[in-house]
Amino acid sequence: MKKNAFPYFLLGAGIGGGIALLFAPEPGRKIRARIRHTALASADYLKDSTADIRSQAGDLFCQAMHVARKSSEAIETQRCGIMAAVEAGRRAYQKVVNA
């Protein structure tokens, strides 16, 4: 969908909803009550979903930070081992060259 088509979509949805209300078999009061109930239930659902998503996002962030710390520690350990091996190789080379 193009960016500039979205307002037309909303306009069409609004017009369609209005026409549907005109041809509905129930009285307007019942329809408005049902719409209000559905809107409130949807708002509650969205609030609950948002809280759940935030909680899950927080948990995932904590897990990611833990993995990042462990990875950083592993990299540092490997770096220290490589540096020690390079230094040992350098000393062995100097021993051979100076002998």
C-alpha cells in the first residue's frame, strides 16, 4: 500500500462502518452499547498485551546482556591466552636467534 493511500483507507473504513450502522437490524442504542463494550474490551486487551510485551522485552534484554557479558569474558580469556602464546613464541624465537 502506498503511503498516501492510508488516509483513503481510513476514510473508506469510516464510511463503510457508517453505512453498516444504517442498515443494522438492531436499534442504535444496542449497537452503540455493543461498540462501546467492544472498544473497552479491546482497550483492556491492548493494555494487558502491552504490559506482557514490555515484560518479555525486559526479560529478553536481561538475557541478551548476560550473553554479551559472557561472550566478552570468553573473548578476553581467549585474547589473554593468545597474547601469552605469542609472547612465549617470541621468547622461544629470541632464544634460538641468540643461541
